[in-house]
Amino acid sequence: MNTRKILLEESEIPENWYNIIADMPNKPLPPLHPGTLQPIGPDALAPLFPEALIKQEVTSDKWVAIPDEVRHMYSIWRPTPLYRAYGLEKALDTPAKIYYKYEGVSPSGSHKPNTAIPQAYYNKQEGIKRITTETGAGQWGSALSFACQHFGIKCEVYMVKLSYQDKPYRKMMMNTWGADVYPSPSDRTQAGRNILAANPDSPGSLGIAISEAVEMAATRDDTKYALGSVLNHVKLHQTIIGLEAIKQLEKAGDMPDIVIAPFGGGSNFAGLAFPFLRLNMEEGKNIRCIASEPASCPKLTRGVFRYDFGDTAGMTPLLPMYTLGHDFIPAPIHAGGLRYHGAGVIVSQLLRDKLIEAQAHDNLEIFEAGVQFARAEGIIPAPEANHGIATAIAEAKKCKEEGTSKTILFNLCGHGNFDMKAYDDYFSGKIKQHELTQAEIDTSIARLNTPLIPA
């Protein structure tokens, strides 16, 4: 099939999400109660999440049915297109074939509505009136605002202060869909006030914003909390990306050798990669799946695998994860959605078992990649998406050096139309190469007093 765009019909939207836990050779370790250090059960999640999502969080079922109303909402923008990147291939003069799954066609411009819609739906089913959440670059916050508006739920968003200041149009999107948005750390919560007391100029982080949103949800009976990444049910919802991509590649008579996606907490990577990992585990295929993260927040490539909190204030259960330490504050890079100290439990276990790989790219390199892609393919990517592009370009160049022809697929998780300040900073020479020193990582990890995990 010699075509640039590979489409599916609306009727081909998957009817089930894929749960990779069913196929994992080593199941994830359980979360622990931070006081007793004993494994916790589903009841511990009840104050924050509706029952249906808790069941999805702990299920071992391989396939989870997508409700009809959720599939109907998905049909506003799904199935999303798969493109053959002929322009980028030509620019790189590579023998590799490059495809990208484009999630920027959703109403909020990214992959995040794939989980925002079902999360809002299940909360509505249980009569929840209000949802609190955090957001880094604003893509998750805008997606949940869109979903909550549809289902008539009030949405309150704690947006990392750096992004709140740099990306005002994301805040305006959320306001347009009826959400209240606050810069984090804020003076609305005890967690925020504690951070501000220690550092009045804190740029914020996803860990801090999570603490604030969790605190607000835990204090009201009519309110639940929603997370845009990390947790099992979030990654489950995102697998619709990879499930569609497999169908599209089959139509094209192709299958990738390498699958790549940006990595913050795990939903972006899981969404594309997990269905392809199923082919590895179930059918014996050998598809390399690479998570692409920022060199300034390299939990997969330079973090440690141990129990840690999912938030800065230590309000969540202890999770087995690759982490830089829950009070680690990443550098103020523009890829706000990837500024998270830890990795999701499932992805962490897969990396520990060497079933996936990880690569890190510095802040300057990813904008070079994003501009090259935009000039070759016409779409301006979000800074987060640029990480996956950087890895895809690196692998395509390797093919040229080695004289091998491989098929590469990456997730173009969102457009950068609201990130023009970041590109302006790049063209103005304000974006500099940044990489953490080992001393900085060691200092952060040394502050952890959470349980170790035997090798």
C-alpha cells in the first residue's frame, strides 16, 4: 500500500482495551501502605476513585470492554490517522520506513482524552459531582476539562506553575470547558503552602500538583480525583492507540521493528507500545519498544527501582517504580508533561525485566528534532512529542549507518499549536542543553527513606 495516510472506519474503533498485566511474566509488586509497609487492597483507593476504575486498576482480565457511550465519544476523533512519514524519510536519507500515529486530532489536541472520557464517564455513573486533578503542560487538564463538561461534572485543575505562566492558552482552553485552574504550588492546600514556605519561587512539579489535587479530593465526599498517567487503569484506556495502529499497519501490509513513544509517567508509551508487546509475548515477535524521556528527568535511564510515593507530599501509597525521589524538582524545561519524578508501576516492571528499553534526550536535541519533523511533515509537535521524534530520528540514522532497512513507528501524541513560546525560545537561543549531574541524582535519591526492593 503506497499511501501516506492509513485510516480506519468508525466501526473499527476497538471494542476492548488491552490489559498487559495478563501477559506479563512477572506481575507488578503490590503497592504498600506508607505507615504499616503492608500491601494495600482496593479499599484503600476508595476515597479517591470510583469503584469501576478501582476494579480496572486491579483486574487481571486481559480484555476490558469499552462502554458504548465511551466509544460514541471516542468517535468524535477516533480512529486517529496513521501516517507514513515520507517527508522525514527523505530529509534523513534513511532506508528506514517511518510511521507515526497522530493523536493531535482530538478536541484537546493530544492523546489524553482517551482516558479522560472513560474516567469522567465512570465518575458520572457513580454520581460524582466534582473531580480534582493536576496537569503539567496542560494537555491532561484540558482533556479532563473537556470530558467533565460533557458529563456535567465540575473540574478543578492544579497546573504546574511553570506551565501556567508559559502556556496561558492551555489554561484558557480549560476555562472555556468550564474548569477552574490554579497555579501549583498554591495557597489553597496545606501541601502547596508547605512548598511555598520552603521555596516561594518554586516552579512547581507534577508531584506537587498531584499532592494538591489529592488533598482537595480527600476532604470532600462529593469529589474524586483523576490522574492522567502512571496508574494501571490510565494506561489501560490508552491502549486504544496501539490497538488501532496494529489494524492500520496490517492494512498497509507492514509491522514495526521498533515502537517509540515519549515517556512522562507511562500512559503515552503504554498506549502505543503495550499492544505491540502483546505480540512479542503472545506470538513470539521481536519488536523493540523504546520509551523516550528527557535527560533532565531521567527516571528510567538513571533512576533507581524502589518503593516511592507518587506525589511530593507523600500522600499516595508507596509504589514500586523507577524514581529520582518524590521530592525531586525537575529543571524548568518546556516539556512540562514529562517533568515527573517516577515511572508507572507496570512500565517499571517491564523495564526491570528488560522487555522494553529507554532512551533520554536533552532539551536542545528534542527541539532540533521537532523543527526538522515540522519542516518535513508539516505538523508542529508538542515539546513532549519531540522526545519520541528525537528517538525515531536517532534510530533512522542508525539504519543508514548500518545499511539496514527497519520499520519505525512512533506516537505523535499531540500538536504544539499552544507551545509557540517554547519554539520562540528555541529560535531565540534561550533553550540550552541540560542534563542532570550524577551528584544531583545521588543527592535526591539519598533523601529517600522508602523501602528497598531486592534485586
